[in-house]
Amino acid sequence: MIVRLAGAIFRGILVAMLIMSPSLMLPNVGADGAQIVALIAICAAILTIFEYGSNYPCLFEFRDAPPFNRIRFFSLLLTVVLLSLIARGQQMPSSLSTFLAVAGHIVASSIDFPFSPVRLVILMLPEGTSDESLFMLRTSAGLAYLASLLSMAVFILAIRRRDWPLRGGQFNVWVNLPTFDPTANGDVVYRLRRDGRVNIALGFMLPFAMPAAVNAASSVFGSLSLEDPQTTIWAVAAWSFLPASLFMRGIAMSRVAAMISEKRQNTSDMESAFLVA
């Protein structure tokens, strides 16, 4: 119990640091904005501590099936830190921020073609946006998209090399999938495969759908302004992280479905061999 609580507190601190990192790294952050960010960070840390400290989680999936959540967390942390360094370099240039800006510009240029996700992100900006804001958004989108692709590649390699999600030969569906009801109507394997395919499809479409949704909403709520660096950081981070997270969730659920199906087949083979004997 003490080890679990200590781990939950450590994870809560990491989540709070993730949320506060842009406001801590960027210069000239207002006091009101810093207080709001601190409040959100405290709430997120408390939620993380309760989820990882309890025996029965309510929201966090694959809690006891590392490295699923670890890869997602460090992917988001890397994205937020890199984008914060680029934004900081707009006001306080350094060799690191300049290198990241050049790298992001090269990556964005290589994937910026008609109807690409990066091009759609740029097109959602209103007319009259400054060149500085346009350059920062384009560079940030390129780096964030690269970070999301790397996180998916790392996750795929990890689950292939570590026989994921088995840990010590056991996998508790209730603990690791608290929002999935295995007792509902329909076969568990079929539903897991269906949900996995849906998540993968959503992960593929979301980078294209999010800019379109922002453009559609701008006619009702007004154009999106990305003059605030923190707004740009979190908007781009969400645009890149959410699709990658859905991809990983879809792959994970498909993996669990394959594991259950294989276990059923082995049990059926053992029963058939016993009957023959």
C-alpha cells in the first residue's frame, strides 16, 4: 500500500509539472494565468493520485500494463517542452531554441503539402495573422507531429518485444479497462476488436477533422487567435497527441482481443485433447 501510494504521489507530481511547464518556461506570464494553470495542475495531480493509489480505478486505462501510459505521458511531455522552448526562443533566443526552430521548420516543410495535416492547421488561422505567429505554428506543428509518430513507433516496438500486455502472466481486464464492461451484450473479443478499429480510424481522421472543426466553429464563436504562446502550445500539443493516443489505444485493445482469443483457443485445444484421451 505504501509503495503504491508513493508511486501515485510521484505520478501526480509529474502530471503537475507537465501542466505547469509552459508557464514556468515562458517569459512574461501573467499572474492570473499562472494561478489558473497552478489550479489545473493541482486538480490533475489529485486525480492522478486517487486513480493510481486506489485498488479500482475509474478513468485511467491500462494502469497496470506498462509502458502504455508511460509512453503517452513522456510523448506529451516531450511535445510540450519542445514547443515551449520554441516559443521561448521568440522572445529570448538561444542556441537550443534556434536549433529546434530550424528542425521544426525542416520537418514541417517536408510534410507540408496540399491537404496534409500541417497544411490544414495553417489554413485554420484567420486572415491577417502575423508572420511570426504563422512561422511558430508551422514549426510547432512539424515537431509535434514528428513526436507523435515517434511515440507510436516506440509503443509498437515495446509491445512486440515485451509480450505486452501480460505482466507476470496475468492481465486484469477490469482494472486496466475500467470504462469497458466485459459483461455487456456481445462477445468480448468482437467488441474489443470493434473498439480498436474505431479508435484507429478516429486517430487517422482526427488530425484532419480538428482543423475543419475549428474553421466551422469560427463562424459561430469567432476566429481562433494563437497570439498567446501558451494557447499555441496546448492547441498544437492536443492536435498531435490525441490522434496518437487513439492510435495507441486502438492497437492496445486489438492486442488484448488477440490475447483473449488465443487463450480461448488454447483452452479449447486442451479440452479436446482431454476428451480424446
